[in-house]
Amino acid sequence: RFQVVEQGPPIEVFQKNKLFLEDTFQNKVNLTVGAYRDENGKPWVLPVVRKVEKQIAADDTLLHEYLPVLGMEQFSAASVSMLLGEDSPVIASGRAFGVQTLSGTGGLRVGAEFLNRHLKYNTFYYSQPTWENHHLVFVRSGFPNAREYRYWDAKTRAIDFDGLIEDLRSAPADSVVLLHACAHNPTGIDPTHDQWEKIADVMEERKLFPFFDSAYQGFASGDLDKDAWAVRYFIKRGFELVCAQSYAKNFGLYNERVGNLTVVTSDAALVPALKSQLTWVVRSIYSNPPAHGARVVATVLSDKALFDQWREHIKTMSSRVIQMREALRAELIKLGTPGSWEHIVKQIGLFSFTGLTARQVAHLIQEYHIYLLNSGRINICGLNPGNVQYVARAIHDAVTK
Ligand code: PMP
């Protein structure tokens, strides 16, 4: 019976990562998967995470009982507070709550199914380009209509703001608009505060529903409040919204699948009904979430000393990324590589959308064993003081060929 199943296409980011691992070349470089690497190119378990994990392992009172369907209350409350700010009026008035989800992807999946099933939304808009999984998650959650809004202008290597506004202006009422809260993936370019205000104007006028995706809070700038500015601004403007949060990057908890879906509504009296339907959405997909990662995050977020340590860690990570952006640009300028490389330092977050063409990408992989996505996106953390010159020389060669 299984003969009917055809081979599916590979997922580019995992495929390129595998090719990298199998490559035996000594100076190979991995600029594919969006995960942090330290200055020696090694993964980093945050010391505060290790510390809390040891405490958890030593605690004989902890059990492996099921969590509630909507997850660990202490964790989701701490997540809402981190996103909205602890003094947010929507928390004080009981109009915001959280649902623990399977990392950011799970938050997107649960949120999308909920909006489609219970609010009867059928159309969603995503930026062109966006994280490659957005489209699939929304379509598989029940959204029949997927539409793009313009975001990236390849010529100026900057945001195509006029295009974005024009596309949102022509969106049908009651469309869901997926917005990256900060550190837009893959371009690394976020709207300015002025631009966010204009986006909010159009969305208000056109009655569009904001779905924020916050995968990099704190990781982008090193400042949790700054990276949540857009979400908080929309709430100040009176929008109802949902926001998927991921702790993969900012806690380095990639494989623990720790996330949250924050929901903000106009009326606290609606919360019990919303929670009850979200319970059924989760129940039908995975019944209830795992505890370990959520315990780690909840412990850190609710203890002042641990929280301060974690804030130092996110500063360490974000400042290393910024240093590597500067180092790569400096090397390219030193080599006299044609073109402007300012965008590398203007972009924020893990990624740089380099502007390299598919031909140049192929050249880097084949001739230099430097792995990156066909779109030209690189993970800046794959760079370190030991390989940045090598990468810059390779880019120079690819560009001038
Ligand atoms: N959204 C964006 C924009 C991302 O970059 C990522 C991670 N690559 C995610 C969501 C979800 O990641 P995870 O499910 O691992 O939290």
C-alpha cells in the first residue's frame, strides 16, 4: 500500500546542514542553520540553563505527571509578562494570557488553527520573503488563502516599505497578517518605529488581524524591551492580537521545544471561552506539552538573580553577532569587494541576507566548502575570528568571478 507515497522534497536548511556535517574538508564553514555558535564555532549551553537543569535533576520532589493541556501556568504567565512588560495594563486588567506551546512553531500552529476555526479567518498574509515554514504551517492549520506582502527590495537591499503598505492596503478585511516582532528572518531588516506606526494605521483602517512571531526577543538587540517594542505598540493602539514566542534562540533550548502563544483580547470576560477552545485545539494535536524546558525557563524568569545572569548571556550572544557583522564588512572593504556591504551591519539578529546570487552561493559551497542557503541568507554566528577572513576572501572570489 505504501508504494503510492512519492519521495518528498528535502528541507533545504536541514539538507545543507547534513552536507556540511558529511564534508571532510578541514576549513569548512556552516552558515546554514539558525543556531548560536561561540567564538570557537561550538554550540553554547547557557550556564544559567545548566545550573537550573542540575537543580531540577537533584530535586526528588519533581514528578513526570501530565501538565495541564495549556501548559505550566507559571511559565505562560512569565512569558506573557516578558513579552508585554510586567506593568502592561492588559495584564493588570486580565485581558492577556498565555498558552505553553511546542516552541515557536507550535505557537504558530495552535494560533493559526484557532484563528481559522474559531474566528473564521481564511486569508493570511506573510512577508516576501519570510521564514520558510510560515506558509506551510498556516496552510496546514486550515488557511485556504495565502498571500504575500512585499518586504525586501533586492536593489536597495532594504525594506520595500511602499510595496508593503500598498499590499496591506489592498488586503481584504479580516485577513491575518503575520509580522516578525523583531530580527526579521531572513532579511534581518525591521521596520523603524515610524514605519510600524504606518503599518498599524493601515491595519486598523483595513481591519486586519496582527499575528506576531517573536522568535528572537532579547537575542536581536540584547534588550528584551526594545525587541518587544512593536508588539507593545500594537497593544497600546488597541489591537487584539496573538503572538507566538520561541525560547529556542534566546535560551539556546532548540530541541526542548519551549514556546508560548500570548493572546490579547479587548475584554477579560472572553478569556475563559478563548482558553476553553484553545484547550481543544491543543488536545487534538498533542494533548499537552512537555515540562522540562518550561521548568527551566519559568525558574529563570521568576528569580531575580537567575534572570540577571540570563540577561548577561543574551548580551554576550547578541554582541558577538554584532562584532562578526562588523568583522565581515571590514574584511570585504579591505579586499575591495565590489558593491556596498553596509547592509550586513544594518541588519540585526542571527541572519544576514547578503544579496549573493544562487550562482555565487553554489560557488561558495563547491569551491570553498562554505554552506549557506540558496537565497543568500547566512547565519552570522557561523562566523568567528578564525574563519571570517576565509569567508570574506571566498565571497570576494564569488562576487568577482
Ligand atoms: N519564526 C521564525 C521567524 C524563526 O526564525 C523560527 C526559528 N527558525 C521560528 C519561528 C520557530 O522556531 P522554533 O519552532 O524552533 O521555536
